[in-house]
Amino acid sequence: MKLNASTLSLAAAMVVAAAALAGCSTTSSHPTEQGTSSNVVFPDMKDAWPQDGTFPNIESLRLLQPGMTKDQHYALIGRPHFKEGMFGVREWDYLFNFRTGRPAPNNVVKCQMKVLYDKDMLSRSYLWAPESCAVLLKRPDVPVVATAPAVIEKTTMLGADALFAFDRAGPNDLVPEGRRQVEALGRELAGMKRLDRVQVFAYTDRLGSAAYNQRLSQQRADTVKGLLVTQGVDARVISALGRGASNSVTQCGAMPKARLVECLAPDRRVEIRTAGVK
């Protein structure tokens, strides 16, 4: 059977095309059946096509992982950039450009990436030249913003009649139960991680002169402060203030004195306002 010139030319073209598809690699790292190589060879960058490589989608590169097929690679990062061929070969080479964020001429860095496939044509190795290019795929560290610890503000209300003997204000005038309450609060405050402030406000009722009530309330505030200090609370964060008969919380009209003293009891009080971190 005679073959004319046209038939021979078509056959030759088919052979060339098949060779290109099957693979005519510009380099050979001789991948093992496991998709590794002890002698990795990268092609000369001037042989790349497109000549200067491409600017890849970094998110697509981050999706690459061992066990992927060539079709999956093709979908994510396109065909290889050298003369490897598409099917029979077990190494694909790419030439990528990455923006550095630095001023020109150092605003772009070129990197080569090689993919090695195992005997089943599944990717096993991803190699970079230079090796430092692999760092470009690392996601930037998200700074950890330290949350400020919650500051707890609290007001403890203690009735003065439960703290002190009537019309008294000194440390020896504290009744046992009142002393226990203040000491317990002092231990709690001393055990906090951070204590920002302790404000002790003492009040009296309206009975007696303004000067007398002011002096009595200040003495009671100072006594409570001193007891807190004995439990380990830093005296520097404590303020003590007597407020006399101000800020009354009762509404007591005219009545016999005994009943009036009883009615005014809520006015005789000590408020301890604290702020800190437990």
C-alpha cells in the first residue's frame, strides 16, 4: 500500500503531538513510585511559557495538597509552564510571580514550583526554588488582641447599728458580728487579682448637730478602713469619708424619739464601694 505525502505528513504531526502530550520533559528529577526524588532538578526559567510565568491566585495555591490529580491541579493553577507534557510525565513545573509589597524593582519575586506524582499519578511532593518561596503561602498571623479583664464594681451596705455600739465609733466599739462582716470583706478584697479602689462612706441620722454627726461619721469610716487594712487590703487604694447626715434614705416625720431613732436606722450606715479584678 502506497502512502501519499499528505498522509505521511499527517502521521508525522500526530506522532509529534502524541509525544508532546505524553511528555518530553525539559528536566527529570526521576521521581520514585512514591512521588519523591533525591535529586530534584528545576528547569531553566528562560524556557518557561509564558516567558515570565504567571501571577497565581495564592488562595488556589494554598488548596494544593498531596493526593491530588493532574486535573485538579489544572483547575486550580493551570497547565505546567514548561515542556513536560500533560499525561505520561510525573513532574510538572511552574514559574510564579509574587508581589512583595516593597518598592520597585523589588516589588516582585519569581519562584519555581515543582509537583512530583507517584505511580498512580497523584501528587506527593511540592518543591520550591528557592525554598524560601514556600513561606509566601503562609497565611499572615492574626494578631491576638488581649481582652481587658472585667472590672467588677460592688457596693456593700452595712448598717451602722450592726457595726458599732450606739453613738460610738472606735475600733473597740465594733460589735462582734459587725467586725466579722468587715473582716470577711477585707479578706475577699485582699485576695483579688487587682484592686483598683475601695471607698468607705459612713453616714449618720439627722439627730444631733451637723458638726457632731460629721465627726462621728468620719471616725466610723476611719475605723472600717483600719479594719480592712488589718486583713491585707492595701491602704493606698482605700479612701474613707464621713458624710454626716447627708444622703438620707428615710422619710420619718414627727414621732416620739424612740420611734424616730428606730425609723432613722437605715440612715445610720456604712457603704463600701469597691472596684477591681477577681
